[in-house]
Amino acid sequence: MRRNGAWPAPAQGIREPGNSGRNRMPAVSLRARQALYPSVREMFERAARVPDAVSFAIGEPGFDTPRAMIDAAYRAALAGDTHYTPNRGAEALRRAWCDHRNRADGTDYDPEREIIVTAGGMEGVLLAMIAAMDPGDNILIPDPGYANYFGQAQMAQVGVVPVPLHEEHGWRMRAEDLEAAVTPRSRALLLNSPSNPTGAIIDPGEMERIARVAREHDLWVISDEVYRAFVYDDGKPCPSIAQMPGMKGRTLVVDSFSKTYAMTGWRIGCVFGPEQAVDQMTVMQENVVSCVPGALQAGAVAALEGSADILATMKAAYRANRDMVVDAVARMPLVTCNVPDGAFYVLINVKATGLDDREFAYRLLDEARVVVTPASGFGSRGAGYVRLSYVGTGEATAEGLRRMRAWLDGMNRA
């Protein structure tokens, strides 16, 4: 994977990236990006000064962890599971997670060789970046995309080349845009489907074309699939690129309990991937966090082996909220949005207000007591949009939308 001889490339006979000599899109200055764009944290800090604000900013389930997972972790701690665990994760969790994934996708991940348990999906993404690339390489990241990807790339000492996403195409990555973005130093592609911040899901046909580009350019793929359980339209496929022909051996799939089981604070994620990659990440794990707490992993096993009621409950609530948001935005002046396929986010186009996304978010908070996130923080193509997260109660969601419409009505009349 890495070009320093640490371990071999995933396949033989694949053209080295960049042989075409193209360099159409320069790497983005990460420090400049961070200096220019406001963060979600900034909106949290501003909202703390506004009493009775309705927040659409937070990106975590509006539910507490079910009691069954808490009880399992508690019993494990009482039984003495309070010591170091294996770097790659407790055997029981690795086995349960692989069984769960293999049943769902028809894959054959080996719990002894092809999975590592990480301190949340975020550590999984970072370890995958470091394993996949050498300092000075470039990673292709969707724009707009999750803001933390850019900071993680900086920590991994790799450059970012944005792959533009288009509102008119439902914010779904297209193979032709990926192909145009590849540079001679491109070594990996980061996918996120369903997406934060857009809620978009890449269709199976397009995913196959993206996989073809990855194979042709010998790219490793880091597939962040932490929202994959949240698909709202019955029958809509949400494929993993690891399922595409020739892709399992070059894909690092990141998963997490945070969203799916309302366990954000537990910090339990994983990476599925080839044995050589998992071995390399296991060495890094020792030097980063050593291991994930054993009692918490026992709670995660209970989530996989127990009832899925929490997921069904959350999906029903978020689907209702999504439909409420889309219907409400359609009735508001000066703003529009696409219908998100999954996750629990929607991007709202605010360009017709005459405000940039930052000023829009600030004024909406100060004047209407509603918190949204300026989407320029998710990449240059997020400029002119705000992200709305619809994880609150139905009552809070309805009230926030009522305030937002009243504020926009006043702006439209002015």
C-alpha cells in the first residue's frame, strides 16, 4: 500500500497513478482552508450565548444508548474486564462485527486478519490514511465533504485534492469528476456514502464506474460508511465499493457504533481491510491509543447480538424529520434543497438571500434563535449553503423550521 516498501501494492499490473502526466487540480492548502472557514464548534459557542436556540447543528443521534448495551458493559467491568485488550480489538467484538458485516453484504472478512477495532471511526480514518499513503502523496476527498477529513489529511502529511460534487447531480460523486481530479501524486480516494454533509448516496452504477477509476489509477479507497444504516427510501440500494469486483483488496472500510446504535461517546469504530493493512494499523494503534477499553467493547457486542429496535426507532424518527424539513423548505422563500437519500443532513441553498452562508448562519441564530452550520466549512463548494442536521425531536424540528420560515418571510418582504 505505502510506496516505502512497508508492504506490497494491492494488485499487480495496474498502471501507476499519474502516468498520464495530468495535474489539473492542485492540492489545497489545509491551513488556508481552516483559516477561511468557520467550524461547527464555532456555531456551538455562539449558540451557547443565545437562550432558547433550536439547534440543527449537532451531528449525533438524538437518542441515548439503550440500556442493554450499558448493562453489558457494566457486567463486563464488574467481571474484571478493566485491563488492556488486544491492539486490534477483543476477539468477541471482531468476530461479531465480521459476522454482522458478512451476513449483510455477502463478504467474507476474517475476524483474525481483516479487522481492527479503533477508538471511533475517526481514528479508523486517520490510521487508514497513514497506512495508505506516504507524506507528500495526495488524497482525493469529496467537496463538500466532512470537515475533519481535511485536518486528518494534514496530520497524515498528505495533500488534499477536492473532487467537486454538484447540487444539480444530487451531490453524488461522479466518476468523470473523479477522473478529472486525479493527479500524478494521487494515492487514495476517500468516499462517504451516505454523505456528511449532503445526505447523498452514490448509485450502484456510478459506484461501479468510480471503482473502475480507482483500479485504473491504482488508488486505494477509504470508504467511510458510518451512516450506511440510515437509508430512508424503501428499496434504495446503498452499495459499498468493497463489494465491487476487484475492490475488496484495495478498500479500507471504516464503520462505527456511534451513529447506528446511538453510542457516540463510547468511541468504538473499526476498519475492515486486507491483512497487510490491518497489521500495519495494529502497530500504529499501539502508539496512538494502545487499545479500546474492553468493557465498552462488550457493550458493542451486545449491540450487534441484541435487538435492532434502537436503529428502527431512530430511522423512523429521522425519516419523519427529513420529510418535514424538505416540505418546510419547499414552502420557504429564498431557499431550496434537494431531498437527502440518507444520513441525517441536508444542504440548503441560501444564495438567493444575498447573504453568504456564514452571514446567513450568524443572522439566523441572532435574529431567529436557530442554529445551522455554514457549509463553506465542508469545502469550497459548500459556499452559499448551510447544513441542517435533523436529529432532534419532532417538536423541536417543527419549531426551528417555523422560526426559520418566519425569519425568511420577513427578509423577503423587506
